[in-house]
Amino acid sequence: MLVSDFNYSLPDELIAQEPLSDRAASRLLHLNCGSEKLRDAQFRDFPGLLRPDDLIVFNNTRVFPARLYGRRRGVKAQPLSARNPAARDFLRGRIEVLLTRQLSRQPNEWECLVRPGRKIGAGETLFFGEQDELQAEVVARGSFGERRIRFAPVQDFFAAVERIGHIPLPPYIDRPDNLADRERYQTIYAREKGSVAAPTAGLHFTPEVLAGIKERGIATAEVTLHVGLGTFQPVREERVEDHKLHREWYSISPEAAAAVNGALDAGRRTVAVGTTTVRTLEYSARGSGRIQAGSGEADIFIYPGHEFRVVGALLTNFHLPQSTLLMLVCAFAGRQRVLDAYRHAVSQRYRFYSYGDCMFLE
């Protein structure tokens, strides 16, 4: 299977650069895989598309300001007003670090992406913040081009990151992050801090939509998968089967496992909100077909041919061409069916990607 089989054309102006002021005003493309019918709707219609006995599963991960701007040793610190953190041309010695996964707490070590990457080698010391609030040593280089860095001890590491870090907007959003992104690039039910990207299918939910789901008596459950390098790393292979997915931390509570297993036993449908929820559930059920409570690291790569053991319907945003996320959606609903739906979305001027519109596939 070729990666190029998952390509489609998208005009740049359809890539959403800003979120809508009303989350639930997003458009929703409803794809019924059985009848192959497409229907244009709004997201606030979503509760009415569900079955009364559905179980909806959310990913409650929370995005933290994981993009840090700093300097290498020997480069004088500059006040923030003297530089543009989002600029592509860094001053000599300036660096950008995207924290993607915490590897250990003691010592405080992280997997990260570094730019400019080729110049940052093991043993180098990096400083972050106008007052050098954080200091880290590069301790190793990873197989995906990432770095392993070790932060010097501080009293409250995450408090410092909250002060000096930036929300890691995806590269197709061509603007610097702002204060509004700290709230808007976050689901309203986000609780467990650890993601470097939002589970974007959840960005459309409002308290009113959640209340509408509750009023219909539809059951819900939550899992956690911290979105990291595995979700957004590009596919560099020609053959889909040759791609290896990076690991991401997940956790499933005993209550969530019991809820999903109960739905499976009763023949009820499990509706996954987002591809990260799909990966968490399908990874947990990969052996026995049952959800196992606990935590670990998921590296499941779902592409056409995958046998879905848990997920019966999927709410998801639109994804980049030739991405692992698009491959997952094609695995669920069929490649040609999904690409036809994407062409419809383009023709109807849907908004694409993280701050864009969504699809419901069943």
C-alpha cells in the first residue's frame, strides 16, 4: 500500500487559521458508511445523530505550552520584545524546542524536537526564558531526529513552562500563538496535562452540546492519551507498511474499561471522539478484544486492513494528505469513500484541520 494513495488536493485558503467564536457553529459532514450517503450539518446537530444506547468516549488530555524559545550557551539573552518567537529566521544561537514526551521525572528528562536540529548535539546546554528560568542539557539524539534533554532541577517545572512556554500550534497555522489559543486550543473537558497538540475533534463541544447528550441519556466515558510525536510525525516511507509510529502515553481507568466492555457485551455502539481515542481503545483491545484498565505507551498504527474491535462510530476533524490520521479514518470507513467525502468537503468550502470543521462516520 503506497502512501501516495492517501493524497488529495486542498486549496490553502481552506486551512482554518483561527477558531470560530462559537465552537458548536462548526460544520459537520455526516457519512453513513452503509448507505454511502453524505449530509451537511452543523456540529450542534451532533447529539441528534447518536443512538440512545451509544457510549461516547472522550480523550481528556490537556495541552500545555510545550513550545519553548531559548538560546545556546554563549548567546546573550534578549527581551521578548526584541525578537519574534514565531519567526522562521532565528538569530544566531537561538533555538526552538518542542517538548513531546516526558521520559522520566527524576531526573526530569524529555523527548523533544529542536530547531535548528542539525546544530544541536549531545552535551550542549540550552537556556529558556528571559531570565534563564529553565536550563537543560542535550543528553542524546533519537532515531526519529528528536533529542533527549535533561532539565536542571527547579522548584516547579510546569509553573515555569506555563509562564514562558507557547501553545504549540501546528505549522499549517501560519501565525504566532496568542493568549486566546490557551483557552481555544483546548477541549472544555480537558483535565490531564501532557499533550503537545489538542485532540481536535473535541474542540467543537460546548456545555450545551454536552447537556444535550446527557438529556438523551447517552452514556459517556473518558480515557487519556497524551498527543505527542506519534500523532503528527510525517510519513517518510513510500510504503505505508514500512512506517513506524512513535509511542504515546495513555491511561484507562477501571471505570472507563468497565463502561466500554459493558457496551461491547451488550452489543451497544462505542463512539470515539477523535483518532487519539480510537488508538487508545484499539491498542488496549488488540490482544483479547477487551479493554484493559491501566497505563502504558501506545504505538499502534492503524491503516486499511485493521480489524476494529471496539470503535463503531467516529467523530473526527479533517486531516492532512498522506498522514497517519487520514489512514486511520480510511481504515475505518474505506479509502475511496473517505477521499470522496473529502472532495465533497473541499467543493463545499469546509474549513480544514485543527481549527476547522469535522466529520461523523458511522
